[in-house]
Amino acid sequence: MSIFNFIKGRGYSNNPVWFLLALFWIFIFFYGIVYITKKSKYQDILIVLSSILLGTLGYVIGSYKIDLILNIDNALTAIPYFCFGYIIKMKTDLLNLNINKMIMVAIALILFYLVSLICPGIDYLGNRFPLNEYFNVYASGLFGTFGILLISKIMEKVNILKFYGRETLIILCMQMPVIQVVHIIINKFITNDVYNFVVVLIVTMCSFLFIIPIINKYIPWAAGKKALIKS
């Protein structure tokens, strides 16, 4: 597979990396929205409306099977989710409220159940969506996102999860190569799909306990921990 496939925005040899390129564009677009609207007294409303407009553009492009280069179409579609997170973090105190953990779990489970009911078949990598299920796609995405935020809030003091959370960039970029190697080994001993999946997951995550410190120590610039070019 050509290393230039990323230009077309499709077909990576290390598939999860598409997300980084899409996230890069999301930051650019969203910064532009915030910058342009910064002098308006209606900035928050304009940010939300602009994000919905760009998200709808990306969604329609994907529905008609139109591909933009460099994952720009994926980024457009995902901007409303980024806006949702921005509003919750910057404009509300929702994640700092002292709510009973059992209530948060109950709300999260309800949200996940709603997602299971309304979520259609979607493909964010390919940016392919049913044209007539716009509200289902975004509602399920927002419900799922908020549910995960609640679960994360409950588990925020678990040190091992905090460790992985700080190193998501390394995990994102390295998971496929590691999983492929682990799969080859585990497949020789476990053939049951469920057991195989669980063991591969555990071994892969344990592997990162060694991989992450090595990368941070010897090639920290690869994970954005140190400047590659000194100014």
C-alpha cells in the first residue's frame, strides 16, 4: 500500500491513523470558527450553528459518496461532536458536578441503550451515512459521547486508566502493528473467537506498559513529547 494513500483520504496500512489527520482538520476548522466569531456577543450560538452547518455539509458529502482528500470530509462530519465537547468543557460545569456514581452509571446505560436502538449502520472512516438518518446518526453519536464522558468521570481515579489516557496518541498509532503481532501468536493457541479477542486485548494493552516508556524515553518527538526541530 502506497505511503501516499493518505492524500486520497482512504486506505491506510495502519487504519487508525486516519483519525489523527481528521482531528488535525477539525482543530483548524474549529479554531477558525472561534476566531471569526470572537467579537460577537452571540459567539456561542454562532459556534454551534457553524459547527452544525459544517457537519451537515460533511454528512451530505458522505451520503452522496463524494470523497475529499486528506480526510477533510470526515473532519467536517465530526465537527459537531467536537463542538459538543467544547461546550460541555468550556461553558458548563457538568463534568465537575458531585453526582452519585450509581446515578451516573444508570444515565450512561440508558444513553447506551438509546444508541443501540437508533444508531444506523455508519462508517466514519469511509464517511458513508444513510441520507435519511441524519438525526439518528448525530443523536446516537452525542448520546454515546456523553455516556462515555460519564463513565470516564466515574473511573477518573483509576491509575492504570489515567496512564493509558495520557498516552492515547501512542496507543492510537501503535495498536494495529501490535495487535497484528499478538494475533499471530495467540491464534496458535486459542481458536475460540471470544476468548481470542479477550486475550489479544489484554496482551496488547499489557504490551503498551513497556512500549510507552520506551517511546517516551528514546523517541519522545514521535509522540509529541519533545520538539523534533529546535527553533
